[in-house]
Amino acid sequence: MTMRLYGFWRSLATYRVRVALAVKRINAEQISINLLQGVQHGEEYKGINPQSVVPALIVDDGPPLFQSMAIMEYLEETYPNPPLLPKDPRGRARVRGLSQIVVSDGHPLVVPRIRAYLEKALGQDEAARNTWLAHWTLQALQALEAHLAKERETGRYCHGDAPTLADICLASQVLGAKFFNVDTSAMPTVVRIFEECMRIDAFERSQPHKQPDAPKTPTH
């Protein structure tokens, strides 16, 4: 089986898929789609993903898979070990719910096309744009903290003592907070779990700034 992952070094959605691949020890050729240069809007990539977003995953030259959560669920179903979802239905629902706080509510509000719209269509300056980014990044982290700090299912990681899809999503959101200089000190459970995740090689080496297409001097 061959896989090609179309992504970008600083894409948090691509980060999530990179981690899932690394956790499951799956090799995939990585193809960089430079979002800052607008490569995603070219006809070649639009033929792969008409939405002009990353990531996209092609398996054995089949139809492209798209959206990070759907790709991770595909990997979970086709490569079940090590598992990234609990065995019980309620636990799986909780992990998916925590994940969706990030992938459905938080992250979509800070992606490049949203930032570009704020600047070009609404005329927001950099300070106003950054206030928007920080606000919605923080909202998602606060929601995660509220769940994780009080719910008995929380363990060493978001759900018990093994990493799940929720931890991958949490890690991506915290990395986004670092991109946008968001203070996470008021969310100790989130920070603790993030630090725990970063002790795992799959999370650590998948970080945006450690990718081959990342600039030597990080930019935001």
C-alpha cells in the first residue's frame, strides 16, 4: 500500500494526520502545498481537493481522502493498532466530542482563508485579526479544559492513560495557540496533557517547525 499526504508544514490539520500516521507507524510520501503562496488554489491541487485546503491523502492511487478527522478515522479503521479510539461506544463518543471542539469549532475560525477574508474583504488590520485569532483559539482551549478538568474519564491523557484522537486534536490546538501567542497558563489540564503528548516521538517529530518544508526562521 502506498500513501501520498498533501499538506503544509504549518497546517495544524496536516499536523493531526502526520501524528496519526506516525503513531500507527505508517509511511506516507509528503507533498508540500504552500498555502502562503496560494498553491492550494491552482488547478492541479483543486483536482485533488476542490475545497483548496489541506490535508488530502491518496491511498494506492484511489480517490483522495480529505478533512483531517475523516482521514484519521480511516486510518483507525484500516490500521487499528495501536488504537486511537476507546473500545466502548460511550468512550468513543467522548473522544470524538473532544476532538470536534477543535476540528469543528476552534480551528476552522483561524485558518488562512479566514485570515485572508478578515484582511481583504473586511479590512481588518493585523491587530484586529490577531485579536480574532486569539479569541477563538482560546475559546476552544477553555472548552477542553472545562471537560478535562472535571470528568473522571480524563487520565494521563484526554481519555484514560493512552493517547487518542482527542490528544492529537488537543496538541494541534495548543500548537496553534503558540503560533498566535495565546496565553495557556489558565488551562493547566490542557497544558499537562500537551506536555505528556510531546514526550511521545510521534507527536514531537510531527511538529510544524520540524518538517522539511518549514522555513529555517519560523514565520507566522
